[in-house]
Amino acid sequence: MCAPSVAAGVPPETGILASAGLGLGPVGWAMGAVYLVAGAAALRWAMRRAGRRSLGPADRVTLVRAVLVGGVTALVADGGHTWAVVALAVPALLLDLVDGFVARHTRTESDFGARFDMETDAFLILVLSVHAVQFLGPWVLVIGAMRYVFGAAAWAAPWLAGPLPPSQARKGVAALQGAALAAAAPALLPVWAAAVLVAGALGALLWSFGRDVVWLWRSRECGTALIAHGE
């Protein structure tokens, strides 16, 4: 595979993935292919549902992040590759600071873009938590599963699907999860330090979800009261 070349029109992320993919085995390549096909289908469905024919500037940044997440997924499925996982996860995490900035400054913020960004974040955290299991134990899966458990609970309790007010604390806690899981690689931190860091991140996540659940429950009670009074 060729090295990345801007002059040749090859996106930088393609070169990064190509370099990481040189050491992949059959499982990694298969998982990468599944991610690519499923991700493309999900994005196409979401765009059609939102009435979008093309991606906005911020959505393209998120798409780059999604491609990097695909690389992380393939590497984690293949086992090992700690440095390669970190090398792809770090830019994917840092670009999370870029897409929101681009959306605000190009005035292209949208519900579609916010959802695309959120789902990319959630899947990256899930994959990084799976990677961390091998050196911290299965308890770290709670971090990756939290978003999906919350979504599943909303099917049984629809009030959990209500809108939440914007929160910088929520965004900060979400960013902390990815950073902690990426830094927890044994080549970067001693196991005890990684465990303390990730446990702290999990504590913050439980607090954030708990706060949102309480807010949604109280909002549900207010909505019930308004209906009872005919408002």
C-alpha cells in the first residue's frame, strides 16, 4: 500500500488505516469490512430519514472520525496492536473537539449532525472498553455499555427518551471516558494507575447518567401535571 499523499488526493486517514492494517489478521479484516458495510448502510438510512442529500462541513469531520473508529474496531477485534489502537483512537478523540467548532462557525448545526457525532463517540468508547478488558478486567465494559443500556431502557420507559438540556459537564464526562480508556493501555500506564483512572471516569459517568435520569423523571412529572390541568 502507498503512503498517504495529499498531492495524490489520498485522504490522510486512509494512509493511517493502511499502515495500521498491515499487521491485521483475518478476524481484523473481516470486522473492518463488517463495520464499513454496516456503517455505510446506517449513515445512508439516517441521511434519508433526516432528508439529507449530502454531509455538511462538520459531518465530514465526524465521518473522518468514524473511519478512524473503524480502524480501531478492526485492530481490537484482531487482538493486541496496543500502540496502533492508541495511534488511531487519539486523533478520533481529538477531532471530537473540531466537528462541533466547525458546525458552530459554519452555522450548520443540526440534529442529524449531533446524533452522528454522539453515535460515533458511543461506539468508540464501547470498542475501547472492549480493548481495556484484556488488562483491566470485564468491569470496564460498564463504560462502553452504558449508552446502549440507557437507550434500551428508553424502550421500556419512554420518558427516558425525552430531550435533555445542553450540558458542558455531560460533554466533558463523555470526553473523559475515551481519554481514560485510551490512556489505560498497559504500554502507557502501570495497571494500578490505569485502573484508578478508568474507575474515576466510570464514577463520573455514573454521576452524569444519574443526574440526567433524575432530570428526565422530574420533567416527566411536570408534564403529567400539565396534562392533568388541561394545559
